[in-house]
Amino acid sequence: MLEAFLYFIQQILNGLTIGSTYALIAIGYTMVYGIIGMINFAHGEVYMIGTYVSFVVIAGLTMLGIEYVPIIILAALTIAIIVSSSFGWAIERTAYRPLRGANRLIPLISAIGMSIFLQNFVVNAQGARDVAIPPMISGGWTFGTENFQASLSYMQLIIFIATFICMSALTLFISKSRMGRACRAVAEDIKMANLLGINTNRVISATFVIGASLAAVAGLLLGLYYGVANPHIGFIAGLKAFTAAVLGGIGSIPGAMLGGIILGLTESLTAAYISSEWKDAVSFSLLVLILLFKPTGLLGKQEVEKV
Amino acid sequence: MKSNFSHAVFTAIITFIVSFPLLGLNLVTGGTSMSIEGAGPTTWMYIGAAVAIVFFFQLFRDQFTGLFRHIPKPSFNTGYQSLEPAKKAKVENWFTFAIILIALVWPFMVSRGSIDLATLVLIYVMLGLGLNIVVGLAGLLDLGYVAFYAVGAYSYALLSLYYDISFWLALPIAGIMAALFGFLLGFPVLRLRGDYLAIVTLGFGEIIRIFLLNATSLTGGPNGIGGIDKPTLFGMEFGRRVKEEGNTLFHEVMGISYDSTYKVIFLYLLALILVVITVFVIRRLVRMPVGRAWEALREDEIACRSLGMNRTVIKLSAFTIGAAFAGFAGCFFAARQGFISPESFTFIESAIILAIVVLGGMGSQMGVILAAIAMTVLPELAREFQEYRMLMFGLMMVLMMVWRPQGLLPSKRPHLELADDK
């Protein structure tokens, strides 16, 4: 009985870990959708690039003989954020900005093209095979009986804390800062915001940069957690994060956080109690079901179709 | 000039940041540790060149745009557009007839490899035309089209494996099965808005693939299904020996010696017939009320609803008919390959079919056919660029959307527009 409970607790912890990284990626989808109403299909690739860049930095610093882990991780984090947000900015500038105001499907197709391009950019630059880094942060707490031990690794704890910090910082930024206020205004009504003297292009660029930075954080965290990466991880992670964003209500930032956590829990519980092979199918079915019964998501607003 | 300069510096820095860490530094996995090494001097040179180009382009942006304005946009006006409608139809008929004639004679003159490639092109033409109904005509972005292709292929494979059903009987069944799946999926999801629909269909495509991958006892999982029977012609087989009791051999009946090329030519002609039927059916459909309704719905959904059109029925018909063609294509694909596995039905396949539709010009049949030829033949010709194939492919999709979102050969029809629209 106790073992079953501990097993359950373990699944919850694992689910929360994955879920918080989904939430970080989902923010990028939800903010972009909230402001320009398009699905940034290439966002998953930005996350993948974040993982690759942090691996490059980690490997580079280890080669240089730096062994103090916090420094390595901080450096990897900083550089991954810089590179990923540059990608976010460049993607918006080249693939989406020229298409603003066109039919909804046109930017989406362009985004799919961008996603394929970025995936193969990394395949050509770094090879299609898995890259792996040795575990940087090991250990953790274990608790339980002799038969079964649940554990909370330090890595998981770091993921929780990092996610919490990012989310709090983002919430503060959106609610308090000048740019955050501009973001909300543009999300409300882009034309009106423009009339009132807000540089909407700059706000849109900022949205992409913020989304990409959070994806880079998720990239580093998941990279450290799993220890392996390949150029194709972005697609499925992006799809999952998009599911999370829709689940919580696309356009809503707290919704994305909630959606990420729910999706992570669903996945780890499916993997534990049903079968790990079906976990992707279950999360996509969840996406389909939500869109069918509550297209606005858990915390989303009803969107009125205007002529 | 000054603002241009700071912008140019900024974009040049961004270009460097974007290209350097991934292109310039390569991860090398050795044993337990991982290290990086710098890429060769050529790569560094490329990065430098890219940075310089972006810098100078942004610096002299105004001059460049002025320059580009003088270059006329490519137009495909060959005098054909200005013809009278009646004459146009005549020209079109002759043109179609000539193409079919050439396509019929062609396999007897070229090598076996080319016929094989041409058969592949025809499969993509069929898929492109099917998706064209959904995306091009009805304006519903379907990113999981490959699921219906898979349903068609697996329908034939499983029917042939478990019930020993022949290709000709399985062909309509595969189409009906795919249409049924299209109907079942379409029924609930079609009230979603465009981009949500895209993602749901993408999710559906993945679900089907995961199902095929994991239902090992039924579909063989990742190992796929092999040894699928090839189609026969009135009970004549194209192999060297009779596989199934009661069948005869093509070369024996015809009284000619055995040649494996006959089978390839037969498959090609079969695909050609399927494509011609597809083209014909869709051309008729577009001129029927339901086809008109598709296009009306694509142009303005709200107006359609105000005019009392039932959008669910219209969308559902587009979805179902589009899926049925994917089912036919899938059935033929399974018969041609003789082996299928979930590997053949990944998202990238959906993206390729979508790219064919987009490149050809949404809604235009001729465009889709040309694009299918281009998308299949060009990668074969550029074998040495194989590794850059998908890279170019993604880039092309983006550039196409930016430069010519209506495609290479957009379908044109007479229309009136309010002058003070803008």
C-alpha cells in the first residue's frame, strides 16, 4: 500500500518536472498567439537549439578546464538565452514579419517551413545523431521503504526552482514594466496600440525574444535532465508545449503554466499506469478532446469572430 | 543612413550569433566525455561571408530596394490568359490530351529507373490533388493528411495479409476506409478555426502513426508488413512464376519472354490511370455546386453562413473526398512497394504533400501536377546535394510564402473586386 503510494508520488514528481519545462516552452506559443494570432510552429526548434548551444558551451568550458559546475551552468544559460533569442528575433524578422496581415494559413505554412529549415540546419551543422553530455548534477533525496524508494533528484529541484523564478519574473515583467504593459495593450488591440504610439513591431519582436529565452532555459534544463539531445527533439516537444498552451487557454500566460503542469502529470501517469509507448498518443488525444469540448482552454477568453 | 548603419551592425551581430555556435563549433562525442572542435576554415569563411552580406545589405537597404523595384516581377503571361473562355477550354482540352498521350507512350522509351521515378511522381500527384481539395479549394489546412494515406496503405496490406483480398477489390475498400476516417475525424473537428484545425489534424496524424507503431500484433509495429501482393491484370501476374492458384502469367498469355520491366510499366500505367481518374473527378467536382461551395467557404466563411449554406456539410465533404484520394494513393503505394511500415507515414511526408500544393498554387490542378514533378524529380537530379535537400525544402516553403503565396500557377477565375478595397 505504502509502496503504491510512493510510486504514485514518484510519478507526480516526474510529471511536475516535465510539466514545468513544457510550461516554459508553452509561454512562447501563448504569448505569440496572444499578440499576433499565429502559431509559431518553429518554436520547438528554438528549444532544440537552446539545448544544443548549452551542450556546446558545457563541452567548451569543460575542455578549457573549468570544473566548477555553477559557473558552467550559468555560462551555458546566458549563452543559450542569447543565441536562442537571436534565433527568435531572426525568425520573426525573416519569416513572419513580411507576412503580417496575410491570410492566417500563410504564416503557418511559412512557420512549418522555418521549422523544417532549422531542424535541418542543426542536422547539417552538428550531425543527425544523438549527442550526450555526462551528468553534471547528480544525487538527490530518497525516501521510502526498503522495497520501493521514491526520489527527488537535485536536478528536479533545480528545474522546479528555475521554472518558478522564470515564471515569477515573467509575471512581474508583464504586469509591472513598461514593455509588459505595451505587450498587454498590443494583445488587446494591435491597431489601437499602434495609434497610441506604441511601437508594435518592437513589442512583437520582444515577444519572440522572451518566448525564445524561456525556451532556451527549458532547453538547458531538459538537456541536463536527460543528458542527450538530437535535432529532432524540437518537433515533439513543440507539439507538446503547444498542447499545453491550448490546454490552459492560448493567449493566457497563467494558462500556459497550468496547461504545462497538467500535461506533464497526464504523461507521467500514463507512462506509469498504462504504457510509456502510448503517452504521446494520450497527450495528442487530450489536445483533440480539449479543442473539441472547450476550444478556449481552461483559462482562455472566448474569442468573437469579427467580420 | 545613420539608423541604417546601427541596424546593419545589429543584424550582422545577430547573424554571427545565429550561425557561429552551431556551425562554427562541432560537438564531438568521445567515450564518456564530450568536447568541441572548430569547423574547418571553409565554414568560418562562409560565416564571415554571411555576416558581411547581411551587413552590407542592411546598410544599403534603401538603394537595394530601389534597385529591385526596377526588376519586373516574374509573370507567366504567355498570351494564354487573354484568350476567350471558349478557346481557352479548347486549348486546355488539347493540352490535356497531348499530355496523357505522351505519358502513355513515354514508359516504353526510357529506362526502368525513370519509370519507377515517374510512378512515384504519379503517387505524389494523386496525393497533391487530394490534399488540394482540402487545402486549396476548401481552405482547411490539414497537416495530418498522411494519416489517410497510411489508412489506405494499411487497409490493403492487412486485407491482403489476413483475408487474401486482391488489389482490385481492396482499392475501393481502401478509399472508403480512408474516407470513413476522414469523416470520423472531420465530424468533430471541423467547427474549429483554421489554425486549430491544422494542429488537431497534425495530432491525429501522429496518433495514427503511434497506433501503427505500437499495435504490434496487428500491424507488425515498426517492422511493418512485407510481402504484399502486387496488382494483377485480369488475373495475369507479372512475376516470373505464378504466386497464387488460378492466376496466369502475363508473359505466357501474351506469348513473349519474361521481362521484369513489364511489371514496372504496368504499375506506371496503373498509376497513370488512377491519376487521370482523379484529375477528371476533381475537375467535375469543382464545377459542381459542392465544389463552388468549397471555394465560397474558403473565400468568406461568414458570408457563406449568412447565405444559408451548411458549412459542416461542405467542409465534411471536402475532408472526406480528399481523404478518399489519399486512401487510393495509399493502396497503390502498398501494392507497389510490397512493404510498408510506419516510417513511410511521418509528419515530413505530410509537409512534402502540403509543399506540393502550396508550391503549385492552391486550388490549381496543373500547378499541383507540375509541383509534384518538381518536388520529386529535382532531389533525384541533385543527388550530391542530398544532405541539403530538406534544408532547401524548408527554405523554399518560407520563401514561397514571402514571395509568391499564391503559388507558381495560381488558379484564376473571373472575378470582380471593389476598387476602394484598400
